[in-house]
Amino acid sequence: MEDARDRSGVRGEHLTPRANFNRRMRIGDILKTAGIVDDDKLSLALKKQKSSGERLGRVLVDLGVPEENLAAALASQLNLPLADAESLGLDADVTGALSSDFLLRRLVFPLSREGRRVRVAMADPLDFSTIADLEFLLSATVQPVVATPSNIRKMIEMGQVRALKDVDNLKEAAGSGAIQLLEEEETAEEESDLAQLKKTLEAPPIVRMVNLMLYEAYRTNATDIHVERRENESRVRYRIDGLLQGRFTLPASVHAAVVSRLKVMAKMDISVHMRPQDGSAKIRMGGRKIDLRMSSLPTLYGEKMVVRLLGNQDRMRNLPELGMLPPVKARYTAILQHPQGFLIVTGPTGSGKSTTLYASLAVVLNDTVNVVTVEDPVEYQIPGVNQVQVNNRAGITFASGLRSILRQDPNIIMVGEIRDLETAEIAFQSSLTGHLVLSTLHANNAVSGFTRLFDLGIQPYLLASSLSGMVAQRLMRRLCPACSEGHVPEADVLKRLQIDPGTCVGLFYHGRGCPACRNTGFSGRMGVFEALTVTDEVKSLVMERASEGEILAAARASGMTLMEENATYLALKALTSAEEVVRILPPDDVTEKAGPDWPKRILSLFE
């Protein structure tokens, strides 16, 4: 046979179709005809195979027959090519289509695709059951290529290594290779029929692209992935450190298939394009479980998909790691020491409220208390805490879960979020009956949390009698230590902070941008907090449904510091920039004139 290798590292120019195989041929007879084994060794091998259940080829190798000889004999007798791992050129269109577990278990490896045919290296080319499974999974006709088990394992290892390298070059891979192949094959528009779309979304390039997209998001600590259809392309952006960053673009023709693949993962209806949908999925990356929350939205050019990655952190943070400054931490810790009452953490979506609650549980948790939570989702599993996952399909909502928790003799209850009046009333009444309750609420700052609860329908007497404290927070980007330098902010930024431009020279820093921070000037995030303790004066004002300004004045009189003061202090300590302070806080958070000595006063508040 001519020793010619194609791009798949296969000796031989032609492949024998599976239909030409004689299904009555037995591997033992083939090896005997080729002179690889004699009658005695074959008889012994057959006896061992019957008792062990292993493949005959594996038994013969154990008896001393070189696996290279077995593979060569099979290739010769069946008129099949022989593959090796040395000159292999792995094809991205098929190597990412099957899991490594499947490949190792069946000892097979897809080499290349040519139209509707896929070349597959097999240790046992007469394993018709595996061939049938491969044809179903790859949606193609399988043409076997003989390879030794060790070479197949080497091929699988090479494919895994290359997949990891592809992650580092995802942008380039997205614009070439598999995507180009799909563009040639996929000519239908987004309104193509459902059968065609199902076929497209399961194509190996799409599966591979979505997997790489998720892996890079995990690797860069992104919290969200946005897949957006534009007029002539599909744009993919990641939210990193609170801001969206463009990562790469895809051809417009593959947008529907990428979105549909994500829908399949989230158990959403891929036949529905004109109404919003929500779904979820769980994946494991880097040894860590990641909870994916997905949402689709019809837009002008096609559906937009947003994927939120929950649990994409190294570990649960403890209270000192949250970055609370001493005055705020002292107030917050004092609230946590109450044996009963209600503590609410407020802030917009993605501001770190859940992280603060988890850190708070670590403070109050011990063997003498029963701690129960109801969450959606459970982001961290905490030893010693009884955690309940919201499951609307099973009838487990925040309200129903909270009712059940109260029958479990709890000391401390954590409710993931106050979303409606029913949940809020049960939580407040629980705090009145001897429980410490922790929860979150969407509000701009600590004082506006009262207004939000009034809007939900909570009565003033219930709020005043049970609420212990209200904490507000944001996440602010931290300056990159490798490229931070002195900086004079723009006039409008100083005006917003009410700082005299003549007094700010040498006070502030910014990040110049470098490879370490991907030229953003920032690396990581830190918390900014304000803690409002519900004093007797605040309770009286709440009972009267006083304005936010009046409640804030009473809280300030008791020593409360504002988030803006906290953020400005961090900017003055060169941990963040003045522009970042302005970006994360609402423009109406400054309630009094700062004056020319404000920087000095800010420093004195926290030192």
C-alpha cells in the first residue's frame, strides 16, 4: 500500500465505505490469516475474553501481541488506511464535537470532515455499534481509519491541549476556521425552518464556539455575556469589572445558530423568536460549578441573548475582605450582633449584595444557631447552613420557602431578595418573632430603601418596629497598580464632587493603561458602602412617613457616612479615580456643599 498521508495523518489515499465491510468477519480470523496469532494463542485469548468481557484486541495485547502489529493487520485485511498521531493535523470542525470521556471509552477519534463524510480513527473498525452512534452524533457517514489505542489516546490529548490554546486566541478563531466553514454551508436566513435550524445549531463549529465563548468569559472573570445581532454582524461583549467590553464579532449568518445553541442549553424554546424568554443552565469549568442565567429579547435585526455567570469567583469572601472602612464596618457589625431584627442590603443588580450577605452569615454562624436561607440561585454552598433553592416549577418561591423555613425552628434567616409584598411581610413579621433576618432590596441608597418598602405596601409601624439597619453598596473599579499615575480630573468631574480645582493638584490618580489591565487602567473591584442604623429618631420619622431628606438628616446626625464620601476617600488614597467615583454614584447623592476643605474632612472621617 502506498505510504501517502493526507492532512489527517492517514496513510492511504482511499477509504473503504462501511457498507463494504463483511459483518461476519471476526477480528480473530483476520489476525490469524495475517499470521499475527496462531491457533493456540487465539484459543487462549478467546477464553480470557469470555471470562473478562474485554475486547479481543485488548486481550491479545496483554498476551504480548504488539498493538502496532494488530492495527497494521486490521488495516491490511480490511483494506483500510492506518492513522498515526505523529503527523496529525487535527480538524477543528470535528475534534470539539464529542466529549473526551466518550472518545476514551470507545477508543475513537474524529479526524476530518469532507462534506457528509467524517474520517474516524478506531481501534476496532468492526465495532458497528460505535459507528452507528458516531453517525448519529456527527450527522454524517463514518469512514473508519485504523489506529492503535495508544495513538488514539495521544490524539485525544493533543485535541485537549489545542482546545486550551484556542481559548487564548478566541478572537482569531471566531473569525476564521470553523466559522468560515459554517458560512459556506449555512446559506439560509434567520427565518429558516425549524428543522434546518436544529441541524445548524448542533454543528460542531457552533458547539465549539459557544464552549470557547463561555470558557473565555470564565477565564476573564466576566459576569455577563452579551450576544447582539447587528445589521451586518453579530457582536459579542463581556461585562468585566462592571463595564461591557467588546471581545469579537461573528458573521451575521451564524447569529441565529449561536443563540439557539444557548437556548438549548437553557431549555428554552428554539422555535420562538418574537417574544422574550428566560432559562438557566449549570456547567462546570475549572473545577467550579457555574450557574448560567439566560435571557433572550427580540430586537430589530434578530434576538439578543444575555448570559449571566453566577458563581464565577474563586471563593466566598469574608467580611474583612469586602473592604468596609472602619466607621462603616463598626456600624454594620453592631447591626449583625442583634439577636433579632431585619438587616437589608440595597443596591442595583450586580452591586455585590449577595456577596455581602454571604460574608455576614459567616460572622453569625456557629454550632448553637440554626441558619436557613432561601435563594435564587444558591451561589455558594456554606457548610453548616441549610440552603433552599427557589424552584417556581415545584412551587418553591421566596414567600412559600420562607413560610416553610419558619416551621424549621430557625434562629437566622436569609432571604435572597425582597421582590414582592408577600415576601416582605413574612420577612418583617419573622423578625418580630425573635429571628434575625437578612435580605436584599433594589434601591439607590440606604434612605431610598424606606421609600421602596413603602411602595411595596409595608406599613410604617411594621417597618419601624422590626428594621435594624439599611446598608447600601456599589462596586467600584480598582486602579491598576502597574500603571497608576498622578492625574488632575476634568473640571466637570471636580464640579460634580464639589472640589475646588485649585486644591486638587497631587490629590488624584488614574490608570494610564497597560497589558496587565488590558489597557483599561483598572484591575479588579472593591466595595463602597453606607450603613444606616435605625435609631429612635429614625423610627419616629418612619412612623410619620417623613421624606428621605429628613430621615437622612437624622441618620447623619448619628454619625452615618455616605457612599460618596467613602468613594472619594478611596480616590484620595489612590485606590480608584475621581472619574470612577462620578461614574458609579447618582448625581444627586451630594446633599450639602463640600467646601474647599472637603478633601481634608473626607480623610478625617475614615482615619
